[in-house]
Amino acid sequence: MIRNQWYVVLASNEVKKGKLLGVTRMAEKLVFWRDNQGKVVCMLDRCAHRGVALSAGKIMPGCQTVQCPFHGFEYDSSGACTYIPANGRNARPPDVVRVNTYPTYEDRGWVWIWWGEGDPQPAAPPYFDSIPVSYPHATFKDHWKTHYSRAIENQLDAFHLPFVHYNTIGRGDRRIADGPIVEWCCSEEEPYRMDLWVSNRVDDGIPPKKPSEIGKRRPQPSLQFLFPNLWQNWISDEIRLVVAFVPVDDENTVMYLRSYQNITRLPILRQLFDLSFMLGSLIIERQDRRVVITQRPMRSRLRGGEKLVQADGPIIDYRRRREELLHRTGQD
């Protein structure tokens, strides 16, 4: 995982007020809860005293502290210990007794954490601003037993469709890969966003065109990817699919799939649309999962011994940017 990045790690509705949520993210045991202002708090799920899981404890009345279930140590939202029962109510806990915390950000039904050191840069995580805030959405999640980088690469690869999805979105045997066109947006608000235009066609004997030989098929890209773990399928102006590839550890990923639509806002029709869209997405996603979890090694690398071709252009670009960010943060 790349340090000093904003990662989507949860859906907002998973963090309930008055309840502790213990999960593994970024290969760390974390606990999430909401303070008395409703803000999401993220801290290591380990008491500084004897290493017990704080998620097995409770949120104290007033929602300002979390209590360890072992000896009653209490911690506030900054991770500082505020009370050690064995020392008495009036004794100030030593400053060294504290739990590491991560800055959080909540917006559009997502929870991000800043997985890094220092103040978050940028102060707020980027998102796909092309999706109007007013669009209704529905979300479901699934578990993939693979590194999150492999799951991401699968969504940047439109040319497996005739084989993995031969009876769903890959019908028609369009196996020739023209392009694809890759453009990067590197602004202060969106430091690393990939815009991708893809074009598949039936094999008519004409070699695939290079990106420089084709024009964009439509003003908006087919796919977009925001580092470190967000992807958008721009199906139409009214329908979008967003996936958050949430790292659990080096061998496990939680996939959050969210549909946005502006087709109908009538409650019953919207529920029917969301249900049918999600069922279809689940079928397609499970077709992908069956194949991707067999890839070895689980974590992708720019120089990993794979023999890549022109159609793998977006994957090569992704790996280059990923390794650039890893190198920048002193990781391999």
C-alpha cells in the first residue's frame, strides 16, 4: 500500500453512532467510532497498556472516549489516554500512554483515512466531481482474496471481456483492442487521475490501431481511476458505477461497488433499478473474481516478468505511477 494517501476504507453507514467497529485495513487492526459530534474516529485497535482490542470495549456515555475492556483505560478521539482507573480519577495519565490515530474524512457516503504521516495533503480527498451530489446511489461489497493492485488492474483492462464475460458484457467477440487512449490529470485537487478511452471490435484482419491513430470516441472517458483506490465506469451521463478497492492486507481486498443513477427518483422504481443493476454488477464482478484471484504473484509490479502487449497500456501506466508514489514515500 502507498503511504501518504487518502484511502476509502468504509461506507458511512457501517459506522454506527454508539458502536465500535473493528476491521482490518491497510494490514492493520483498526477500530472506528463516532464522537459526540458524529465525526468518524479511526485508531489502532490495540490498547497501549496491554495490547487488548479496543473494539471489544465500549464507547462511554457522551461519546467522547472509548474504554478498554481489560483494565478500563479510556482514550479520546485524538488517541490520548484520559483515565487510568487504577491510578484514580484525579491522576493525569502519562502522555506516552496513547493510541495511534489516522485522520478521517467523510463525504458522499464514504469514509476515508489518511494513511500516512503529518497533515493530509490535500486536506480533503479527491472524488469524481462529474457525479452530481444529487444522484441517488446504492452500494454493496464483496471480498476478493488478492492484493488490491490486481483488482484495480482488472478494471483498467477492457480487453478481457470476450473471454471472462463472454455471456454478459463481453458478448459479440470484440477482441481487437484499438488504443487504448490514456490521459492523466495532475492538478492540486486530483493529483493522480487516469482518464481512459477504450474501443473493442471484432477481428476483421486489420491490426489494432495505436493510441495516436484513433480519436476519442466521446467527450467523456469510458473509465477513470483516482489514486490510490477509486475507479469510475462512465456508462452514461445518467448512470455511473464506482468501485472502491479497499486494502485489507497483502492478500485480501474488499470491493465496494456503488451505482449512481438519475433515471428515476420514484422510490419503488429506484429500488427496482438499484436491485437489477446491482445483481447484474455482482454477476459480472464474480466472473472477474474467479480469474483474478488466481494471478501470481498477488501484488503486481512494473517489472514482474509478465509479457505485456499494446492493450495493456493502461496497466503499464498504472504500475509506473504506483511505483513512482511508492518510491517517493520510501517504499519498494
